Amino acid sequence: MVQEEKDRVVNTDRKIEEQSYKREPHERDESPDGQGVRPRGIMKQAAEDLEQGLVDTDARATPGASEAVNPAPDATGQANPQPDRHRDMRDHDSTIPDGGQNR
């Protein structure tokens, strides 16, 4: 008769360096220290836009999405582009474009 092995239990709250075994990719993704600590530029820009009173058009008609954040008292209603927008404003992971041969 075949005995089944007991499932491995992974404590994702524990730091990755403190464990004696390697984690699977999905286990690393669930770990707080497996994430990047710097916020992405697109998220900083979205927060700034909401503070300025701009409507989040990417919410696609989600009820109450634009009321979730109250605009600042001195909000101008104008976007303030982030200085690092040329690199961090991508909403997906990709390499930095090299411009190609024809550019």
C-alpha cells in the first residue's frame, strides 16, 4: 500500500533568508519580503491624481470609486506628472526599450 507524503507547510510571514529550503515561485510571491519595496510610478501617479480631484477613469464604472478618496482642500483638478514618468509609468513588467535600430 502506498503512503502519501504529508503536505509541506510554508510560513510566508517568515523571512525568506531564515528558511533552510527554497520556496516555490508562488510562495515567494506571497511573502512580504519577496515583493519590491518601492512603489511603482503608476501607483504614485494614481494617488496624486485622486488627491487632486481627478476621476479615476480606469475604474470602469465602479460605483463609488471616485468618492473613495476625498480631494485635498487645495486641489487644482490638474494632473501633476511624476518626474520619473518616463521609466516607472508602465503598468506592466518589461525591459527598458532600447530605441531599436531605426530610431
